[in-house]
Amino acid sequence: MTDRLAELYRQLLIEIGEDPDREGLAKTPERAARALRDFTRGYQQDVPTVLNQAIFSEQFEDMVVVRNIELYSLCEHHLVPFFGSAHVGYLPNGRIVGLSKIARLVEMFSRRLQVQERLTHEIAHALQGAIEPRGVAVVIEAKHLCMMSRGVEKQHSSMITSCVLGEFRENRATREEFFNLVRR
Ligand code: ZN
């Protein structure tokens, strides 16, 4: 069976003036197709599946923070990568979620075509919906290849986005506690 995505990559190589039959490119369409499927595998997942069986009842009230979750995503405007890290915090309300699941949630939304602003919101609202905590905070710091390597060529700039919900939004001290924890 021919892989339609691989065939499209082959056409793309021709379109940019390459010879898809030269040795170095012979397997590139298949490899590129696999890579793109990997970069977009988040479309095959949803929140309930990712968080499956990992929500626990627990009377723990203090802030939970997971820092430096690596993320790799694709900018939906240029189809080139943006990458960086996410920091996620929440205030439990009788339920907690396995820490690795928070990383998997970041992963799932990252592996789709994204803009950083929406990615930040989607992670926050997914966690809010799943365990209904007293609040959620998400910060993402990322570098965008579309910005670094073309156009304005600001190679060292990164973009920071945040989404704060519930007590993180209402309570300044809570919000500052979170930002202090993730900044160090
Ligand atoms: Zn872009």
C-alpha cells in the first residue's frame, strides 16, 4: 500500500528543485511522513484516554507544581517547530492526578498543529475540567523556529504565555507563589 503522505513529500521534494531519487533522499519521503505523523499524533488522543485511571481522591490542599515539562510542537502558521518547556500548577480540591499524566497532557496538545497561546489554554482547561481543582496555572516558554530562522531573525528571543484559572486568577499571593516556584 502506498503511503499518501510519503507520496506528497516526494512531490514536495520535486517542487523545491530536488531529485527525490538521489541516494540521500531515497527514503526521505517515508521518513518525513513518519516524522510528521509523530509530530501530530496528539490528534489520535483525547483527555480521558490520557488521564485514564490516574485520578485519585486525596485530601491534599497545597499547591502542586510540575516544572520544566519539555515540549515540542508545530506552529500552525508555518509548520515549523516551536519548543521549550511548560510549568503546570494546580490547587487540589479532593482529587489529584498522577504527575506523569500532566506531562502526557502537555505532550498530547503539543503534538498537534498549534499556536502557543492556544496550547497554554488547552492544557489549563483540560486539567481544570478533569479534576476540578480550586485553580490551575500554566506557563509556557518556547522558542519558535519560524521567528528564529527567518523573517526578523531574533535568535535568542523566546515567547512566554500563561493561563491562570480559579484561585490563581483571584488571589495574587497564590499566583505569585506559583510564579516564584517556576522561575527559579
Ligand atoms: Zn510560525
